[in-house]
Amino acid sequence: MNYQRVVIKVGSSTLTAGGRHISLPRVVDLVKALCQLKQSGVQVLLVSSGAIVAGREALGFPELPKFIPAKQMLAAIGQPRLMEMYERFFAIYEEKVAQVLLTRADLTDRRRYLNARSTLEALLSQSVIPIINENDTVATEEIRFGDNDNLSAQVASLIEADLLILLTDQDGVYDQDPRQNPQANLYHRVDSSEIPSSMWAAAGGSVSGVGTGGMLTKLQAADLARRSGCAVVIASGTDPFNIMRIANNESTGTFFSPISNKIEARKRYILTAGRRNGQIFIDAGAEKALLRGRSLLPIGITGVAGDFERGDAVEIVCGHEKLVAMGITNYTARDLGQLIGRQSFEIESILGYTYGDEVVHRNNLVMIQSAERNCDD
């Protein structure tokens, strides 16, 4: 199996099997398939709709106005019910789950972005399956994703997933709506850098009356995720065991190949980040370590300039003039002022907390200078 980290997005229409009520047999099959995938050695994250549907079901399907507060109320009622169901079913296979609720603001603010990523990484490191949903209870129109398709693409980018699976009520993306034209042709694979205009033209909305997304939002999500180095498959959720078929590279649904690798995507962000609010000055030993592919540790820092925050892109300078690298810092300028020349094991005792041993992790570094000249030259 080529994939190590997989995000699966399941919509309301899949959970309800096209009806009004959440289908427990469908959810049981979904959970079994996810556990099978996880127990094969893959890290699994689930982005699940269904909270509003569960809320409607709990209230007996009331007629409510279609505005945000009503949806927030239904989500507040339905979300704990949805999680209780997942927790109960995953426990059958001795798997632990955790709830993670996000808004767009959590992923557009760099510090909150890092905190969300750290939380998800910590859960995965403990072999826990994160179950992610939009935080409908508190989200306003300005900070909503609006659909879990785009949320799942953002999550796939956030945690550098290898594969995003978008389960839907169709077998994949067709050149026409197969519900209206049985002769419609399925797109099996997209390798071009741009999704063909014919696919965008053929993408339609949801007809189930349950979900908020449609094929258009799934194409948008696929376009976003593949630009972050993630393969994407849009496939039918009618048979949840399509998940294992996809993970085993069987031809199922519509496959979108990634158009960049994850390292390139991260480097592009670092090099184009709008906030380069500071500099970290390092000694020759630290520069040599960076050139050998190591992370930047506090012991190699000689000074700090500017007023930057955790998660900002900063310049890494050797001596006082040579730009060595760009990187995303794990610590603020204020924190680093206290850590200059100190050992990594001292970080927590000095600051009272730690975000890890590295000031800038090697995965978040872009080298500017080659090994031809060092600080001593």
C-alpha cells in the first residue's frame, strides 16, 4: 500500500443512504472499512458531515428557517449524538476516536493553523482517529467553510496527507449527470495540471436535499488538495469498502493525481509567505548543520531581530549579513530572546512550555545558500 496518511470525507447523503435518517448499517460498514484501513498500517482521519441531520432527527424533523442560527442549533444538538455513535461503533474494533471541530479562521490564521496541525499530529501519534467537522455551532458566515468537501481538502493539506477520498452518492465524476442520462461517461483519471473545463461544466449540485455540497464542491476540493501534493479520489460511498479498494490502487471512482509533491508545496509557502517580520541570526556551526539537512536548534542562535510570532516565515542569517535560509519558526521573537545559545532540553524550564526541540524544523526550511561558502568565509 503506497499511502501512509489518508483523509476520508463522508457526506450526509452517504451517512443517510439517501434518506432522512442516519443509516446505522451504513455507518457500521463505514467504520469497519476505516478500521480495516487503519489496521493495515495507514493513519486515518475522517471528515464527517451529519451533525445537522442528527439534530433534525432528534427534534423530529421540524420546519425551520434556512439561516445560520437554526443550523447552529441543529448542529449543537446533533454533534454529540453523531460523536457518541462513532465512538460506540469504533469501540467494537477497539479503536479510539477524538472530536476536532474547525472553522475557516482556524486554518487561515497561521498560529491557529499550527495549533490545529499539532493537535492532529498528536492524536495520530497516539493511534487515535480524529473525526473532524466544521464547528457549525459557533461559525459565522464570514468564517464558514460552507461544506465539508473544502474542509477535507484543507485538512489534507494541513497534515500533508498522501490521499484524500471524497465519498459521494455517485460512482465518480461524469461528463453528464448519470441520473438523467444513463449513457453518461465516467472520468477515470485526471493527470493534467488543470482540471478539464468539461468536468467543471458537468459538475452539478446536490439533489439529495440532505447535504450542502455537490460535485462542484468536490472538484474544488480536489483542485485544492492536489496542489498541496495530495492524490484525490472521488468515489461512491454506497459501498464503504471502496475505501480499501482505493487505498490498494484499484481503479475505483475518479482519480486526480497530485501536481506537486508535499515538500515543494511547503517550500512555496515559505518562500512566498507575506509576513517576513524578522531574522534569526546563527553561528557557523548551526549553518553547517542546516546544510547537512538538520533542524535549527536554539544552541546555534546568536541573535534575533524583528517582532515575529510562532508560525511566521523568517530569514535565517549567518553572521549579520549572509541569508542562509527561510523558515517557519516554532517560537516567537520574544521567546527566542530567552533561548539564545541554550540547549533544547532547557526550553521548557526557561519558557514554562515547549513547542518542541527545534526552533525551525528541517521540514519547514528552505535553504537559500549552498554549501560553497559558510559563515567563516
